[in-house]
Amino acid sequence: MRVLMVSTEYPPMPGGVGRYTANLVQAIRKVGVHVDVVCDKAGAGEFSGISPTNEQNSDVLLRIVDEAAPDVVHVQFEPGLYGLVLDPGNPKKTNTHIDSFYERCRVPIVTTFHSAYTFRQWMSQAVLMKRIGRTGRLGIPARAAVRTWKYFLNYKAFNDLNKEKLRMSHAGISFSRYLARRIGGGEVIYHGAEPATSDMEKQDARSFFSLPKDKRIALVLGFRTATKGWDILNKMRMPEGWVMVLNSSKGHYNTENLSLNLRGDIIDLQRGFLDEKELSMLLFASDAVILPYKITSSSGVMFDALAHGLPFVASDLEFFREFSSQRLGVTVRRTPEDFSKGLERLSQEYDGYAQAVGRFREKLRWDYVARQHVAQYASAMAASVQAA
């Protein structure tokens, strides 16, 4: 079996989609499947030429399919990574630069969906964007009004893009039941995650990062953007015996990096995007993760934390509720006071949450996830033969 993996974002580019794809590719190769990767020219895949700004993404991919001759094409579908164009006047014209590839490709396609939003979350994205642009700060309110109207008109169109890709795929994959419901079907295969290094003693991991050894650590990790909601962190009251440790980085395409006022019980590592081993060591050094997101469809950070035995405290969003219902963490209203109370609750019942996480983490092992994917590839190939 030969698979062509499509992901604009790919290491050494920073970003969750690229990192997930690289780990998935490695795991699938280990079970004996040949995988080639096509990505942005800044990534280290076997093929390149696609980007969010390239209107010819579909033509590029079709040429690569002819050259690579795969049995299956697997697309990591995060619309913005392929060029999402929201039409402000006619939502029927909303598109991505990969749409015609789905229409013209004759090889069975498997699609993993990374984004699907409720109406509230979708509209929140428009409000959170505050780009200055050519007209300076005085133009921000006018642009915000236009952007909000454009998002309002295009909510159904964005959902239709996902549903269209699912319909044109021979198999669809989501990371959660929430995502599958929003998209309208497909298989749920959890985001794989496991330590990149053998289990470490917590004290040794903390020594590596020069972190306190006599406190519990609540870790905040990822891009410091408005959607990630880091604005409430310096207002949180940390429970007795806890300290907050954070580490932020910038994305390849989105360089937004909001400022944060630090206090004495907040430690900012300022190490940028971590490699697999460093990330694993930092998670081993921690006791919980804080996810104060304003918007999310899924969270690789949450899955990484669970794979290292860490429960979470997260905003009360639909995705996180699915996992808090399994006692893997706590969801709260996105206010400093409620996050503080949530961490206090987690602290008081920590052993129970940790036991539930320990049972769940086996479902995230990469070898297990890889076999689930190979089964989807086989199903896609069989469905393609039946449809011919």
C-alpha cells in the first residue's frame, strides 16, 4: 500500500497540524505502509509546492499524484492551510485552493478534519482578529464590521466545505465525537500522542528546565494568540502549593504573539517551539495543563498531556466537555476566578482524575492509531473499487 499524505504544515515548520502529521507518518511507516508527504516548501516532505497563498494547490497535487502513484491520498484538512477564501457577497463562492483537487482526483481520498465550529465560536473568530493593515488603527472598527458580516454570511458555507469534502472522500476521520457530529459523519480516531522519551522522574525533568521541585506545576503551552485565550492567566489565583509554567511559540503563518504581564507565581520559559523530546520532558515535569481557549475544534496539547498522565482544566467548550465527561479533566467558564476554582477542584480530587487519564492514554498510542488509519485506507480502496 502506498499513501500520499497531504499537509501544508510539516516539520521543521512549527504548528500542531504539522507535528501531528509527522508523528502519524512515522507510526504508519512502522506498520509497513509506504508514505510520501507533500507540504509547503518550508517543510521536509518528499514533495512540496502547496501553501495557503497558492491558488494552484489543486493542480500541484494532481501532478504529484501522477508522479507518486499512491493507492490512497490522505488529506489533513485544515481549510486555512490550503487557502480559505470567504466571499463577502456570495457565500456560494466561498472556497479553498484544494476544492477542485477533490473533484478531479481519481485516487481514493481519506480526509482528516481539523476544524468545525459552532456558530458562537465561528463568530468569535471575527471579533478576535484585530489586524491593523494599511489604514492603521483607525481602520480597525470598519474592518471589524466588514469581517463580522462576512463571517456571519459564510458560517453555513464553511460547514458546507467540510461536508463536501466528507462526501467526496472515501473515508473521513475526526478526533472526537463532537467534530464528527459537526461535520456530519466519519470515523472517530483520537489524535495520537505518547511520550517521546522513556518515563522520567518528575524531579529530573524539572531539573532540566530549572523548575521548582516543591510545587505542583500547571502548564500552559502553545501559540500565544487571542483564540488560545491567554489573557486570563495573569489574573488567576493559583491554589496553595501550585505554580504556573508557560511556554509560547509563533506559528509559521500566524505570527500573532500577544503580550502577557507576569507575576511571581508564573514562570515563563521563553523557549519557543519545542522539539519532541523537550516537549515530552516538560510534560513529565508538570502535574496538569491549563487550556483557557476561546475557540477550538480540538487540542493536540490536551492529547499530549493525557498521554503523559496529566489531567486538564479547560474552557467550557464542546470539544473539551466530551473528555471532561470521562473524568479526564475539568471544564469551567472562561474567567480567572472559575479557572482558579477548577484547578482547586482538580487538586482536591487529583488521584481520581489521574487514574482515569491512566486508563484512557492507551487509546492514544501511535501504533494503535496507525492500525486504525490503515484500516480506513483499506476501506477507502475497497469503496473506490465498488464505485468504479
